[in-house]
Amino acid sequence: MTWTRWTAVGMTIVTLAAGAISLSCSSNSPTTVATEDPVARGARVVYTSGCMDCHTPGSLYGMPDTTRMLSGSELGWQGPWGISFPRNLTPDSATGIGSWTAEQIVTAIREGRRPDGTALLPPMPWPMYSHLTDEDARAVAAYLKSLPPIVHEMPKVQPPGELPKRPVLAFPAPPEWDGRNLPPPPAASTSGK
């Protein structure tokens, strides 16, 4: 045999041996994907999405009150929409979202609508949360439903032009460039929730 044939035969043997070794090292068992507990997943999404920042008392002051987690804050957000307050997200039926179904919570997160159809006011960033996966949105609902209910009646929404009755973070009307294609601000909800 000539050297080119020996080289070709050698390369073929090396290739076959490498293929046999790689096949013998691979697992023939089906791959299983561990599923995360929905409540734990929801907690992770809530913590990483900033829900705690607005809805937990003291968070915006650098000292979140973990005994009243997600029970709402009385620090108002003032802008062209009036003054809104981060709502109580605990499952208290009277002052929180305890009467909401998991699907209604998902709709609020993704579409910015309460069960009665009224819009969630700014600064609730529901357009950002509309991109959550189905699993993440349902996990957030499961986590919120798992919290201990905390009774905390939130201040009512104040309409545009009304003077603040409590501390607020004020957002001026947008400058011309930022507001060029914005719709008019939503009307304040009369329900105050």
C-alpha cells in the first residue's frame, strides 16, 4: 500500500474509534427537567421584578418592613394621572387582593386591568410585565396567594390637581420629546383601589 492509502485507513480507524468512544460515554436515559415549585418561582420573580420596591412599606427608604411584605405603601406617586398608591398585594379579602382569582391576578399583571375592568394607574409597569411567560405570571399569582393576609386599607387615589395629603414622589408632566406620542393620562379611578 502506498502512504496515502495507509493515511486514509488510519484516519478512518481513528474516526470510528472516536465515534465509538463518544457513544459509549453518552447517557441513554431520557433527560429530565426539574420543575421549580410555583410559589418559590413566584417569589423569585416578585423579588427580581421590583414588586417589593413599591408595594412593601419602607423599601424606598432603604429599610423594607419584611413583617408587612407587599401590604402596600402610603408613599404616593404623583403625576399627570393624579396621586396613586402601591396597593396591598396580600390575600386579605377586605383590603388586599384576597378575593381575586389567580387568573385575575395574571390579567392585572399582564394587561393592567383589575377584575372590575378599571385600569391600574402609573407607575405600575404592567407593560413590562406583559412579557412574563405564562409560567412566571401564574407563579407570581401563586406566590401572592401564599402570603399571610395583612389588613391595610390603602389611601384613595387623588385626582389630578388635588394637593397631596401625604408624602409623594412627584413626576412632572413629560417634556415635549418624551411625551410626543404618549396618550393622555388615564382618568383616576373612583374606586380608589
